[in-house]
Amino acid sequence: MFIRQQIIDGFMVDFCCHAAGLVVEIDGDIHQQQVEYDKERDRILAARGLRVLRIPNREVLENLPDVLNRIATACRSLVDAGEAE
């Protein structure tokens, strides 16, 4: 289950699935101007055991089925990896 707009370590993430350890960020144009900030944010989230999947807003609008497939694939691979540990 994904939670929308979850606060983690002071950061508001777009979507988070704690069971899979996945954060999904839907990035608008502003993210092109804050690359270093996003890298640091991703590093902090990764230190908490979360993988960040960044998807450009344009892709969501133009190809939602592919975006949903990428998210589902990421969830499955993370859950499978967690079960293997």
C-alpha cells in the first residue's frame, strides 16, 4: 500500500510504500534546477533503507501504463530482495 505525501526525515515524499521500501517521486520541471538538493535528499532516504524512484511528470501524463509497470516492477524486486535476506 502506498501512502501519499508522507513526511520522512523532514522531507515530504510524493508516495511511499513502506512494505517494499520504495519512495516514488513525480518530478516536475523544478527538479531540473535542484539536482544537488534531490541527490542529497535521495541519499538521506537511502540511508533509511528506502529506494527512490524518480519519474518525470511528463511520463505520468504521456505514458501512465508504463509508469505503473515500472513502479510495480520496482516493488516486486524490492520485496523479493527483502525476502531473500
